[in-house]
Amino acid sequence: MSNTQNIVILGGSFAGLSVAHYFLKHILPTLPKNNGTSYHVYLIDSSTHYYWRIAAPRALVGKDMIQQDKMFLPIADGFKQYDPSIFTFIQATATSMDTNARTVTIEHASNSESQSLPYHALVIATGTRTPSPLLSLQGDYKITQNALQEMWGKLSSAKTIVIAGGGPAGVETAGEIGEALNGVAGFFQSRPANPKAKITLLSGSNKLLPMLRPALAKQAEVYLNRVGVDVVHNAKMQSVDSAGAQTLIHLDNGSTLEADIYIPATGVKPNSAFVPANLKTDKGYVKTNGKTLRVDEAGPRVYAAGDVGSYTRGGVMDIYDAIPVVLTNIKRDLQHAATSGASSPSSNNNEKQPELAGNAPGSDRTYKANLKETQLVPVGRSKGVGAVFGWKLPTLMVYMIKGRNYMIDNAVTLQRGTKWEKENGWKPTDA
């Protein structure tokens, strides 16, 4: 009798794509298939395409700045290499999960119908979203494409632009818009001679770029000035109103700014509305074991990967560090479940087994966050600041690594899984 066990991955961006490809390439072939047991991977995302959001600050300046077909890549195309009997992509949104029944409820984009999908193992990799659809997906990718097109039209005539947020997204966005509209200051000048637009970047702190040292933050501000961007520190947005064609930005100090264009880049929120409240922190992140990346309170074989988890400070580098860890522990847990005689509800057998195998015994592979100063922030098309593992990088290196094209050529390696062509090996003695 066939017994198919579902491996459900929620989220089709950096973390979710990585988990799916790594699992299909390196984990699935190692799993024992006792008594007719097989495994099927379901990848769920609300968009048919994933968005290389790293390049968003440059892409929003103009349609020719970044190739659109390199920024928006169809998820399903990257998985044509696998047998359909072991993989299915579904465009749907997770609406709830039941840890007792071990099911997730998804709403299909095509017809809004709900489906209860049982899981043998579940990976929550739904990531985070920014306040603006320019900088991250807010559902299907067409929402972001429309937002970009609207921005291109507005920039052509904008005279006043306000960007809120002193982190990398705000700094990069301000730098790209500044250089596109105002140009760059000449030699021995600190500001452009004939700026087209007044651009203001609001920083809620006394410095830009909280993850970088003050000297690098100050240098970023100098580069912003050179493309006609004014930085206002200790200014937090309280509310935003529309006043005809303009936007009114009310600050916590009582002042108001008027802008033809307002772009919020003030941080992110986790995509976790479907997760039970007891599994989330007060800020909505999924409570994750910081070492094993399991969601311990959700029961066996539930994991979090990427920015939605409470274990990470966010960012692609953290995701790439975490993927081998979470996949190694998934492998161990699935092998243990397969050999213990316990099971879970499946697509072909909805009767819950009397015993549910727990986590694999022995040593887990453990995640260790890289807390050293590591961040690259382009400011315009040729300048930038950054550090890697605590080492300051010259502006030319920031340009070569990231600022040249925002690493857009790496997008396809994630879509097709070539990023994870080789397994990142581990043995218990390595722990």
C-alpha cells in the first residue's frame, strides 16, 4: 500500500527555494522507503515568480536599469529538472496551521478555494515584507511590477522626494534616485551643481546603517550628499496623508514634510499571520530554536528558515548559513521517523498513527550566527560602504561585489538550485 509523506515548504523566495532544491538534490535520495513509503515536496507561495529584491533600489529608478526578466523569475521553471511525482509547486497563500492535526490550510490564487494539506515535515520560510511593494513582494509579483512602473512615471516629474528609513534599503534607494535625478558632485564639490529634485532621507537614529561602524555610516552620508540627498537624523514618521498629488509626512517632532514621492523603507514585518499566536514572538517572528532551527513548540519535524524565524537578524548571508543546518536536521529527523515505525498523516492516509516519532537522537547540526560586521551598501552607481567579517572594504570593492549590478546574475542560481549543487557535508563529530 502506498504511503506518501508530504514535505511542505511555505515560501518561495530565498529561503524557501533554497530549502526545496537542497532537499530534492541531497536529502530525498537518502531517505529509506520502508513499506512503500514515498515522499512528495510541496512548495507553496502566493506568487508565481520570485523577486530578486536585492536589486530593488536600482530597479525602481527606471525600467532599463535592471533587466526585468532577471529580477522576476518563474518559480516553477526552476523545478522542471525534478520528476513531477516528487515535487509540486502551488500558487497559494497559507492561512492557518494546526499543529495537532499536522496540517496547513492554503488558499489557492486561481479560485480562492481552501485546501487542508497534511504534512510529515513542515518548513516555514515565508520571509518578511517591507512597507512598500517596491522593495518586496506583497503577494503576486505583478503587484510589485505595477508599483515599479508607477514609480518610473512619477520620477520623471518629481521635484520633492522623501524616503523614510536609515537602513540599507533606505540608503541604497536614496542614492540611486539621487544620482539618477541630480547627478554627482564634481571634483572639489560636496553637492551636485544643478539638482533636479530635493531628496530627503529620514533616519530614525543619530546615524545611518545601524549594523555598520559610525565612520562607515558617516561616509555613506557624504556619498548621499554628493548626489543631492539631505539626511535628517532622529526623525521618525508618525503618519502619512495624501493631499491631492502630494503626500504629507508628519514627523514625531511636530513638523510636516511635503513630497511628490514618498517611499517607506522603515524595516520589515514577518509574513506569519497564519502561524498560531503561541508559536510567535511579540513581534510576530516564528519562535525558533536558535541552534537546531526547529520550531520546538510546534511538535516534531517543524522548522523555520530565513527571515521569518526568531533566530536570525535577517539578510541573505544568514539564510545561506542556515540552509545546511536546517536541512541536515531535517534529514536526521526524517531518517529517524522512517526507521522508528511512526508516521504522520499523508495525502493517501489521513488516519493519524498512534505514535509520532520525535526528533532524532544524538548530536544535531547547530547554527551559529555570524555577528561580525558584515554588510555592503552601494550609494549610487559607483560608490558604497561596507565591511565583511569586521574588515572594512574600500568603495571600489563594494561596487565590484554588489554595486555594479546588485548581484543580479545570482538570481538564476537560486531559481534553478545551482547555488546548492553541492551538499554542505557534516558529521556528528563536527558538532
